[in-house]
Amino acid sequence: MTVFLRGFTRLRRNARVGNGLKYRALVSKALLDLIPGFLRNRREEVESLRRALLTGDFDQVRYLGHRMRGVGDSYGFEYVSILGRRLEQCGRERNVDHLGELVADYADYLSNVRIEYA
């Protein structure tokens, strides 16, 4: 699927809106029908990350972060991959404080991302 997305700038995270940032992802029109399921799976992933954080399951955090790295870029959500890399690293380091911030950032991203189809 990444073939559809080559050459596109998939993430622009620098637009100020109020006190926060407006997240935008550029997604291929060929993926239009897949995006609702993709976003539903990502929201479930946030809940899995929260549970793993509460139970101290750093292996699960690492696994989920690794999975995020792969799927984010494939669908045009580069920031999901960026967060996945960070989560994977923090899971390895068992950095609870930073993990909490990343999970909150992920939930915020999913709630506020604006999708543009190209």
C-alpha cells in the first residue's frame, strides 16, 4: 500500500489552532474505505496501551509501538509511526512517565487528526 503514498507529504503537524496543534494526514483516495477501520483499530490500541501502562506490561507497550511503526506510514499517518517508535523505545527503557505522555499524545492525535485525501 505504501506505493500509493510515495511522494506525498503525509503529515503536517505545525498548524496552530487555539492552544493546540491541528494534526493533518494526507491519505491516498485509494484507501478511503479502509480509514474508518484503521482509526477504530488505533483507538482500541490506545486503550490497550493504557491497560499495559497500568499493569506495567512493557513488553506489550513495545509490541504495540512496533506495530504502530508499521501501520502508520502504510496508511499515510506518519505521526502514528513516529509515536510508535517512541513508545517502542520507552517500553524497552521502562520509562513510565514518558509513556504516559506519549499515550495521551496518541489519544489527542486520534481525536484531532484531520484527514486530507489526495
